[in-house]
Amino acid sequence: MKIAILTGGGDAPGLNGIIEAAGKTLLRQGHQVYGILNGFEGIFNSRIIELNEGNLEGLHAKAGTLLGSSNRTGTQDREKEFLDKYKELDLNGLLVAGGDGTFAGLKAFREQIPIIGAPKTIDNDIPGTDISFGYDTACTVVAESADALRATADAHSRIMIVEVMGRTAGWIALGGGIASQSEVILLPERPFDFQALCKFLNDKKAKGRKGLIIVVAEGASEKNSKPEVAFEVEGSPQSERYGGIAELLARRIERETAWESRHVVLGHLQRSRPPTTTDRFLTIAMGVEMARMVAEGDWNRAVVYKDGRVRRDSIDVFMTGARLVPDDHRWVGMAQALGLYI
């Protein structure tokens, strides 16, 4: 059979691991394997490449995606064009690594296109899976950055505010913040009381703390306020791009507390690191399982990570809205037990 692999949405560490693991396994099964270039744009523009042992070898250790990706192009109001273009490629099925936006864009075609999906997002907010690949690597970047910034925070008796990705979900801030034991972790799901935050910071100053670290999710906001929108991308399924909360907090903390404050926006550094060992194991397991599903004809299904192992589930589990941090999540409880402000 002719099987194609597509990577959609924002890039995440581990995408290349999915491509290599699924591609190599499919080739060993005797299939022809292709890659769709630049997500949905590759289907609209009929841009594909053949995958072989030569261009697959060693991909697992690299960040990004060999195939390119895009979060600018959706299928809404272009469904007929998308389906016609897909049929022109004369494929027998599609393996897709994407986030909620990618799978929402494919929902209309589940009866016409054989699809197997894998959950991809550094934000860890895709439903149906306990963890998505790329998340562990993003948390590692956040934790290591916060650890490094603590030296300069202590040297200058400052607060360093680290802004991280995540859109409406605070998983990256929560994971990276706990791993670095940052004193303050601000999540979109838990709007903060600025006066209570200032009291916490001033109390730390009065107790002789040299420096502090705040990890704030880009979608976090004060109570009764909305997230800061940095800019919009016309035509994107998720047009609003959040950002700017760290700088606003830094200036306001300087005005209203005894602290100096500076901010750092990690941005795409969270996407661009080669995957951690955890993400490599996860993508190997998912890629191999996807190829096995092709061999069994188990289409319009998904691979997910549940209860400590990779399993199969309905692809519909990815289409139920963002998976947010519950108020009673055990990690929130751990942060509170450590005396962190969250």
C-alpha cells in the first residue's frame, strides 16, 4: 500500500521520531511510504516526498520535523478542495501526528480518508492521552532555564519572570515550575490575585531571600481579566497568539513591591531542543504501533498514552476540547506542599 505521514500544527520535539519509527516499520512491512510536506498545505499543493531508509535514518535525535509543518492553514470551508486534492495523491491511508487543531480539521473526512492519529503538542493539552510527546522536552527547557536564571536573580536580588507557552493550558508552566521549584507558578486555569501575590513576594523579601523565580504561562491572567494577546495570525484555526504577561508583571511588581524584576520569554526555545529520552521512547512506541495498525487495517483510530503504556483508542478522543489542569490535580497539591505560590 501507499501510506503517507503528515505532521500538523506547531512543531514539537519527537515529530521526527514518529516519522522514523512509523516509516521504518512500514517499509519493513513492504509498504511504499511518503511524507506530506508542511501539513495541510502539502495536500492542498500536492507536495509529497518518498521516504526511505536513507532519509529516515537518525531522525529520532533531531528537533523539528523533516516534513515541515504549518498551523496557518485549515480545512474549514475548503473541505471539497481538500478531499479532491487528497484523492489525487492516490494514497491508501494517512498517518497524522498533530494537536487538537489538526484533528479538528480532519474530522469531516473520517468516512473518506483512512487515518491513524498520534497526539502531538508541547502544551500537553490534547484530550484522550495522559501525555503528549514534546511535553517532557518543553518542561526540561523550562526547568533548566529557571535553574540557570536563579544565579542572576540571586546575584542582583531580583525576581526573574519566565514566560512559557501553553495557550489556555498551564501544563508546561506547572511541570517546568515544579521541576525547578520556582517560587511562583501562574496558570491560565488559576487566575491570580495580584495583591495576594505581592504579599507573598514581600514576605519572601522580609525573610531575606536574595532572588525569586516566577514561571508564568502565556495565557495566565489576573482575576477578572483576559489573557494578553500579542498578535493574531489571519486564517489560522487559532488566530490569537498569547504573550506579554511576563513583561507586564515585571513592571507592575517593580512598582508595587520592594523587588526589582526582569522577564524572559522562552518562546520557541521550548520547541527547538532535541527530544529527551522520555519523548524518544514515547515516539518510538507510538510510531511502531501506528504501523502495526496499518498492517491490521485498524483505521480511524489513534495511539494514546494511558496508564503507563501506549494504547489504541478512538480518534474522536482528540476532538473534545483542550485538556486543562484540574484544580485538584496532584501536581498542584505538590506545589502547595512545597510552599510555592500557585
